[in-house]
Amino acid sequence: MKSNLSKKGVDLNVCAYCSTPINDFSRTVDHLYPKSEGGILSNDNKVPACKNCNELKANQDPKTFLKTIESLLFFETKQNKEKISYLKRIRYNVTQLIASKNGK
């Protein structure tokens, strides 16, 4: 699976979580580590996100969000392959974001 992370950072035209193309009208900005949980207000703590992913992530840090995605994948039925694919893309991209922020 291809990540939307470039060497210079995150592609502003793609949701950092699900890799869906976004534009100026559909883009939201998400704080990887929420301000309410002590996250800083720097650009290093911000990623572009589609509305659905931003709402799904809500007020969670990346590791908690990853656990939420894992739980959703566990309970999702095989009949809903599109939803499973969407959740797997998010899981992959959140893992990549965590690794990039940890310098790995």
C-alpha cells in the first residue's frame, strides 16, 4: 500500500489517514496530538484530513486512533469489503505517521 507521505512531509491534496484526494473545499486540518490532550500548535502536529476521517479520529492521539481502527476492523463483517478497505488504509497511514513522528 502506498503512503501519502513525501520526503518533505504530508501531501496537502490527500487525506493523511485514508489517502482520499481532497481539495480546498473538502480539506480539514487535524492535530495528530489533540490540543486538548497537550498537543502543540506547530505545523509538525498538523495533517490534512477529509471530514470523515477527522470526525472518526475525533480527540484521539495516533496510537489510540490506531486501536480504534483495529477494533472497528475486528467487528466489521466481510460483507462490507469497502469499509474494511477504508479502515485498512487508515490503519496503514496512521502507522506510517506514528513511525515518521518517532523518527523511524
